[in-house]
Amino acid sequence: TFPNAISTIYAHGLTTGREPGKYYPLAPVSRAEMATFLTRVLRGSSLPPEPLTQRFFDVGIGPTGHWGRAFIDYIAREGITLGYGDGNFGPEDLTTREQMAVFLCRTLGVKNPPPPADDPFSDVPRENPYAPFIAEIKRRGITLGCRDDAYCPGDNVTREQMALFLVRAFNL
């Protein structure tokens, strides 16, 4: 359940909430927040080093850079993200469920899952470029979809969904 997942990621130090004592479970997750969650999964409480060079134009480096710059740089170095491919990462853009599938697979070490033989969900045809990643997290039991036999790939990931994805993906 969502409350248990939120408590679990808090107990594992993966979140401190958006402000003391408040998690905001229905709020959407930004791409910078996603980078922070995934970095904490991989590094625990050890903060990533400050980036020495600018990897993404819209993230920057140093004290004038985006607050999530070290986390974003870390997941880029680990091959979890390439950004948008135009030199930008979109740190304040909201993370969609299809992007989430890619982030989770790559964090789990699955960089290029095989194409699915069938449509993974009714709203994700196997021709969808995200279908291999969505099929992989379905196969692993990380997602059951959003409703009926749908995944809702373009919907934004909420913080409660994020907690459940992390618990299931990393056996927390």
C-alpha cells in the first residue's frame, strides 16, 4: 500500500519529505527529485560529489546551478539518463510513468531490455519506444499498471507511486 511504501522509503533514508513531516503523496515527481531518489537508492546517504563540468545546459554547476545538480550528474554518469538528447535534462519537468520505467530499468542495470512479444498493457503497444522498459518492470512485478489493463504511460508519477515503485524495484 502507498502509506507503507512511503514509511519504508523514509525508514531507508530515501526521502525526507518535501518539508519536515510532510511527504505530499499526491504531488507529482520532478525529474530532479527522481534523480535524487535513484541516487539515494544506489548510494544510501552518501551524497554524490559536485559535478566539475557542466553536463546539461539547464542544470549548471556550482552554487548557481540547480539544487539537484549533483544527483542529476550522478545518474548521468551511471548511464541511467541521457537527458533529452538536446543538451538539457529538464530538472523541473515532471516525470512521466514511461520515463519512470526507463529510469528504474537502468538503475537496476537493465540498459536495453528486449522488445516485448506482445503489448505490455492495453495503452502501450509493443511498437512504443518505451514498451521494452514498461514490459520489463511489469515482468518484475514493479508495476501492475494504473487501472484495468492500462499503464497510463504519459501520466505524471506521483510521490506515492514513486514510493511503491522504489519498494518493489529494490526489495525494500
